[in-house]
Amino acid sequence: MIEWLSALRGLLVDNLERSYLPLPVDPGVCKRWREGLSFGGRERVLYTSCMYQMAPLIHRAVELLEKYGAHRGGLRTRVAALGARLFGGVLLKPSEEEERRAAAILRSIYSLLKKHGVEFGVLEEEPYSGALLYELGLVDDFAEYARKVYMRFREEGVREVITVDPHTQYILEKVYPQFVEGFDLSVRSYLDFLDPSKVKVKISGFAIHDSCLYARYLGRYDTVRKLLAAGRPVEDPFITGRETSGCCGGPAESIMPELTRKIAMDRAAKLSRLSHTAVVACPICFVNLSRTGAIEVRDMAEVLE
């Protein structure tokens, strides 16, 4: 495990230094969703951190880890690490369907914000937030990288950031101020701008799978329910409660994919007792629960309009 974590650290840090992305992918993957859309200035920006766009690639990487047992160490780890460095951009390329779905979710978030009169811009080249470094315990690497990302925001004149996922929201709101001296960006989730009385819910009778970060650490448990109330979600105090709902298994998938799969299978099985469809608000949850094949998974932005 230590050998694999060391190799994983090398991959992440190397890619972040070269492209501000944790995986060796074409930066165009992060911004093609914007085609045909108009944006304003950069004091307030919609910041995707390329999370939805890279989620299928993380999925692909986890499948490779499981297939070759790279996370178990030894020669397999060294070969997998070298292969990821040299060929990762090819191996982890999203399919057209995966890219279309990520784009549709982000364009829906764009439309929801516009419907509520929110004006915002985007950064031409978005840096990844660095959340995975922190979540893997690579604190020193994270601290150095976070300072670089913050300076990128400041150089672009950004004063307020609108996030689209809980990992990015948590890392900017709660963690960056601990490591970046003078951090002064306003950080808000896109959910905070939405008025429940002005949105429609396209489906009904679904279960809600909460992001652990939104529900327990960012105070968005009730926000999610107010926005989805018109869809009459099916609740259970032990399955969808604020303190009792289960995890999807992420972000441990990069170091313990087999454990992550077991956790995801257990979570999907419990949700399936309530409904055949689960609504999530996190790209990592979407990937891990979708992999189980036990339940249909929809993102909040897909079911709101």
C-alpha cells in the first residue's frame, strides 16, 4: 500500500505541475461543455475544477487498478505507474457518451444559474482544486499546490467562486484558508443560488444519496431536500438520514478499489430498497454508485430545471 501511494503521489504531482490537472488528459476535456454559451466578467466565476469531466476518467483508472492489481505494490505498481505516465492520456480518454453527459450536467447548472439571474464568467484554463491530494493525506503537496491555484485566481481578478460539487466546495471553503495565508475568496455552491419555488423536478419517487461533505460538513442537507421536495423523494431515517446515510466509497477508490466497490455495493443495495433511482449531487458518488449496476443514478442538475 505504501509503495502504491508513493507511486500515486508521483503521478498526481507530476501531472499537476505540468497541466494543473491530476490526470494526463487533454485540457479541452475540461472546457468543451462551454461551446456556444456566453459568460460575463471574472470577478465571479463558475468553477468546475474539471470534476464532472474527469469523473469517468477516474472510473477508468480504478478499473485498471483492479484489473492489474497495481495497488498491491511490487512490480505491478511500478509498471502501472510507468504506463500511466506514458499512455494515461490515451487510456483514460472519456467516451463521447461520458463527455456528453458531463457537459449536459454542467450546461444544466449554467441554465439554472442564468434562470435565477446570476451572472458569472469562467477561467479560460481551469486548474484542478487539489482536493485529491488532501484527501489522500498528501498535505505538504496540497499546501504548495493550493497556494499556486489561489494565485491563479487572484491573477485573473477573481473575487467569488461558484462551485459545482461538494469536494471542491469543501476544499476551498474549509481547507484552503488553513493553508493559504490571506485567502479571501468568497466560495459558494451553485445550490445556494437556487430558489426551490422557481425550479421544477423532472422525476418523482426517487431516493436521495447525500454527499457526506454536503450533508455533514457543509450544511447543505436541508438545501438538497428543499430543492428536490417537489419530486417527492422516498426517505428512511436509517438510509437517508443526515447522520446515518452511508458513503459511496470515494475517494478511497484510488488506493483501495476493492473496498470502495464493496462499500458502493452496500450503499446501492440500501438505496434500492427505497427506489430504483437515486439522485446524487456529487460526480464521485455518481461514478461509484453507477459502477454497481444495482440502481439508476441521476445527478441533481439532470433532474432540476
